[in-house]
Amino acid sequence: MEFSVAQQEYIRGLKEELKEQDHVSVANFERILSLTADQIKLEVEKSLSRLNELKVSENHASKKTRLAWVILRNFFEKNASAFESEDILPVMYGSIIFDDPRNLDFDILLVTERHGDEIEKMIDPWREVLNREWKKVGSEGHISHLPMDRLRMHCEAFQKGWKENSFYVDMDFGQAAIVMSGEPINGKIEEYREQVWKLASETPVLMGALAMNLGETVIEREIRRAGLRD
């Protein structure tokens, strides 16, 4: 696969960061980048298919995970007006959608079309409220925000050869993988998934990031499902 100069610089920086944290991730990323565009897309599709197989629906989950879903639904119902007014789509990911009661925290991605300061101000108070309720079922959780306009900005910058802030690129590319694999608590996610797929098809480094993030999620979930890691 061919990458622009800007994408190559980002890849070099990312590999240097990964070397300090996880040599397995570096090797996996290098392997993915050696594939053709069609092969990388196939990796993404295979990982998404496997993650769907590993997911456990709310009705078929363990008692503890079902209680966690009740807590989440109550929270979203109480704050429905704020989610509607800011046009926020909450997407669940992590232990709750894979019925992993031993590692049960809440992982929520708030997806919006545009960045908004009001949304950022809401995240910490919402996290505090949920953390108090979550003590009944598990450990403290995470709430993050992906504005789609910022993801588009990264991709357009790479396509034009501009340098991008690697902190936000890494974070948003990882969250783009959550859009593709997570479960919306209410509302429809298909439109956002189509946007991510279109951007990834036009921006090879994003498609590579999807393949890496989704592939590592598959490995993590399979290990936990087998009971080999808490």
C-alpha cells in the first residue's frame, strides 16, 4: 500500500510510540502496512465479523451484566433531553457488550457530527454519576467523545499532505474503530459507520489503524473468553 509523505511521517511517529509500550503492536502494525489495500479491508471485515460473534446480547448476558445494562438505560433515560438536544449517539463497547463480568466497567463513546464545548463539559459530571451507580456491579468506567468533523479533518489533512497532531489522530482513529464495532444504546449508528468506512477507504492510514485496533480487540476478547486473563 502506498502512503503520502504526511501519512508516512505519522506512521513513523506512531511506531516509535508503540515501541515504548508494546512490541507486539509494532509487529502487528508493520504486518498490516505491508498488505495491499484490499487485504487490509479484508482484515477489518474479518475482525468485525469475529467481534460480532463474540458479543453477547443483553437478554443472554450474565445476571451481573444485565444489571449493568439496567443502570445504563436508567442513566440515559434520565439524561435523554441532553442527548437529544446535542444530537449525541452513545455507543457502548468493552466488557459490557461481550458479557465480561470479571472486568465489568462502563465504556461509552459519545459520537456527534460536530465538536462542541458543551458536550465536553458534560462528560466529567456524567462519569461521576455513573461511577457512583456502577459500584453495584463493577469498577469505574470511561466516557469519551468523537466528533466526526474532527475525524474528517484528520483524513483531509493527510490527503493534502499536512501534518496532524498525533495525540488527537491516535485517539480519534482508535475511536473510529469503536464506531465500527460498538453497540449504540439508542439511535442508529449505520450512517456514522458508513462515514468512517468512506474516510478509511480514502485514507489508507486510517484503514490500517482500523485493522490494527479491531484485530487487537479480537485477540483480547478471545483471551478473556477463554479465561486466560482477568
